[in-house]
Amino acid sequence: MATPIHPVPNNPVRAAVIGLVEAIQDWLAVQFPGIRFELFSAISGTLMAMFCMYLLMPGEEGPKRFRVPPPKLPDEDVDVEEATIKCKDSDAIQCYAPATGKHLGFINPSTPDAIDRAISSAATAQKPWSTTTFAARRAVLRSLLQHVLDHQDDICRVACLDSGKTLVDAQLGEIMVTAEKLSWTLKHGEAALSPSRRPTNLLLMYKRNEVRYEPLGVVAALVSWNYPFHNFIGPVISALFAGNAIVVKVSEQTAWSSMYFTSIVRGALVAHGHSPDLVQTVVCWPSTAPHLTSHPGISHLTFIGSKPVCHAVAADAAKSLTPLVAELGGKDPFIITASAKKDMKRIAEIALRGTFQSAGQNCIGIERIVIAPELVMDFVALVAPRIKALRLGPSADVGAMISDASFDRLDALVRDAIVKGATLIAGGKRYAHPDFPKAHYYLPTLLVDVTIDMAIANEECFGPIMTVMTAKDSSAEALLEIANAPAFGLGASVFGKDSDPVVRAIVNGVRSGNVAVNDFATFYAVQLPFGGVGGSGYGRFAGEEGLRGLCNAKSVCVDRMAWLGIRTSIPPKVQYPVADQNKSWTFVKGVVEMGYGLTFGRMFDGLVTILKNM
């Protein structure tokens, strides 16, 4: 039995609460014999706080369960003839599993007419949706969160089949981050989009100012294939909560899973009596995409992809003056300062996960290890045997790449680095899996002695390659010289003692949109605004800024004391027709002096000028 809490109060409510805490402690004692009482108190207190928070939450519509069957696999377990999404004698998209080469099905691509119909249907559905309350929108997202948690196994397996990642990678990159985005929006979305009060000034003190965040209409998102569930549903969550409808152009590479993921969101809408047409999915060949990106029916575009494609998307969006948020990948540095020496084992573990998760196909994946010279040998000694031991396969350590399209490029980058002086310790070439000859695998690679003049130090790999770059000394300047060399600026990590001035200087000096200190990518996991600078794009999604970016920020200025008859009126001296230009001008000068004078004397003189020229 746990030690009881004394004294027991006479208040029945407090007694009930303390009794519940003791019951939790008793249960913990049975489940975890030998646990210390201090830990009892911490755990039971936390659980009690969570319970009280739950009781204090406003009563809203609870989640509703709905059923969406996962996509049916083909009856025959066969390999594709050619591991490509293009068919020889058809315009259809061939869907297959990159990790095995197994056939999944065919998807007919969207036509321009189909895109027009999708936008029209979304616009019709958006009108009533724009008038819904935040509580009604939360109800949909709450059911969606419950469905994701209840069916995370199905979602992970479908995402893995279509993208080649492992189940662990899917759990982290598809489910966890989606659950966080839903949870954050449920808790903080209304506060972000509620009208915000703004200050006034002396001359207009009788006015009340606010900014209202109103729906834009139909927005669109063009998302990448590396995390097919999360990349699809992330923009949907924000768009719906902001009162918009959304058209998502998914990648042809993951068309098969995207149909299932679309049905999940639509199922949540239907469960609460809303139109499924609020969410539309488009999958098309690149030649058709400009019809969407230049469409006048789209009020906002979010693009996740490569810089060359973004140039075309931005040009298309400009035709209809559609605002664009662009996230274009990065060359993220993982900076290890000299003061991190005692933390190297933990840092090495983080570096391995951040580099090789999803076979390195991560927008904020670790692309470069930038390290102080005195630590480089210790770091390489920690990671080299681990990288050499990594297994490849659908249920192994590292999954497949989405296709073989990048293999020649990766081979060339590795060869160029070796020719220019880098040392290849592991990998560096494609891998022919003995069980899956049509699959797409690249060996986990470790390159050391990489320098800023090498192509691999400046071009995004987007593959399972760890490059180690040693600074000339341990100063912040030397580390930043390497970190800031590429044109990209998406994310960064820096490791060292919290009190280390080198760490602080790097956080301030690194050119990126996001920085994690003594960690990796945590800025993404907590719904901070996400985006980059330079070659990594512009604009932000996620967080308050991301939600507000999907709205029309309408400035509203109203009378504060209209009930007293205090309102703006045009003074006689400046009413048309103006009787005396000189006196009118002097009068207005007095108004400016009174309203904006830096000293009381100047403001008083302005008042005198007004009175003299009335």
C-alpha cells in the first residue's frame, strides 16, 4: 500500500480528490512493485491534474466513430514489370510498393475538367462551412484524431506500402506529428483565429481596433510524397479549422494511399453532417498541374517540393495573383560544438535517427554533420559501426527510397566527394535486395572529410547519406562558415552546453527558419511556424502564423463611444469647398503636432494652433 496523505480534510470534495490520488497510488504499487513514493506522488499528481483539466474542459460534442476500410490489395501478389509509375500503353498511374516492387493498382489521373469540378464542388461546400462555429470544427477534428489513433496500424501499413518507409518511421513521421497537429489545433486554434485587439492613438482614442481572421474560400496544397499521410492531412487540418475548403494535389508516387487518406477526412466530415466536398484530392501528371496552380478559383497555395518546380508554380500563381507559401527542402546542418564532448553518445543516436529515418527522405532531415575538430574522431567512432550494421528492407532498419530516379545523382555526388578528398567509410551505392529485385534501396552511407567546395555539401541529397564536415577550429565563426555555406536555410540543430557562448552565437548566426538546441527537429513537433529562408522557400505554415496565413486578416475600426455621440466629423476648416487654404493647412499642422509631438510642450503648442485657426 502507498503511504497515505495526512491530514485527511473534512471537506468532502477535497477528501474525494485525495481518495482518488490514493487509489492511483495503490494501483501503481501493484503494477510497479518497488517504485519509490516520490515517484508515486509525481505520477499520481500528474494524472490527477490531467483529470481535473478534463473536467474543466467546456462541454463540447464528443468524437464520433466512423468506418473507412483500407484499400484492398490486388488478389495476385505480383511484381510490376517495370518499377515506375508510368505505364507503357496507358495514361494511368501505376501504383507499386517501392520496398518490394509489388503491384498495388492503377489510378486514373485528373483532367483539367476534373480539376474545375473539384474546385467548384469545394466552393459550394465552403459557403455553409465558413459560418460554422469553432466548436463545430473542433468536433470534426476530434473525431478525426480519434480515428487516427484507433486505426493507426492501418494508416501506417498503407503509408509504408506506398512510400517504402518502415513502420517505425511511419509511426514517428505519419502518426505522431499528425496527432500533435490535431491536438494543437483543438487546444489553441480558436485563440489563434479569434479577433485580436490592436492599440489606437491619441487622435483616435475614441476608436476600438481589431483584426478579424476570416476564411479565404478554397485553398490548395501541393504536397510531396515522402510522408503521404501527414503531408496530405496537415494542410487539410489547418484549412478546415480556418473555415476554408481545400484541394490537395498529391504526388503521383503516392496516389494509391492518398485516396484512402482522403476518405478518412471525408468520413469525419460526414459523421458530423458536413459535406465531404470540402476536401478534394487531385492526382495528375505534371503537364496538367498548371491548370490548378493558375486557377482563379484558388485563394491560397501551399507548395512543398523542389526549387525548380516552385519556379513554375510561382509563375502560374502569379497569373491569378494567388498568394503562395513555398517549402523547398534544405541542407540542414547538425552542429556539434566542443562543449558537447560529454554528450556524444546521445548526440550520435540523434544524428543516426535524423539522417536515416525514411531513408533520408526528410525535408528537415540531417544533411550535414558540422563538428568541432577535437570531437570528430569520437563521433565517427560512434556512428561508423552502427551505419555499417544497418539492415535494409520493408521490416528492417532502413526502408526504401521512393524510386530509383535519384540513384545516379547520389552516385555522382559520392564520387565527386571522393575525388575531391572525402573518405567513404560505408555505403555509397545502390543496393540490390535479394528478396525484392524491383525495389529501390540505397546503402546507408558515411562520408567524412567533406568540405564546402564539394557538390554533396551544397546540394540536397534527400537520401541515406551522412556527411561529416570538420570545422577549422572550435569557434562559432568556423562552425557557421560551414553551416551557412549552402543556399538553403530550412532547419538547423546545435549541440553544446546551455551556458556555452558558442552555442548562443550559432543560434543567433545560423541562416535558417528553424533551430533546435540540443535536439533535432523539435520545432516541427510543437507546431511552431515552419518554413525557410533563401533557397528553402518563403512563408510559414503550422502554428498561429500558419493558421492565420489561411485567412483574410480584416482590419476593423469601430466607434468606442458611439452611444455618447462621439464620432469622427470633418472640422469646418477642412470641409469642401475649403474657404481658406492657408488657415486650413495651419489647422491640420496643429492636429499633427498635438497628436505626435515628442514633448508635452510641442503637443500643447499644437493644441494652441488648432484653437487659433478654428
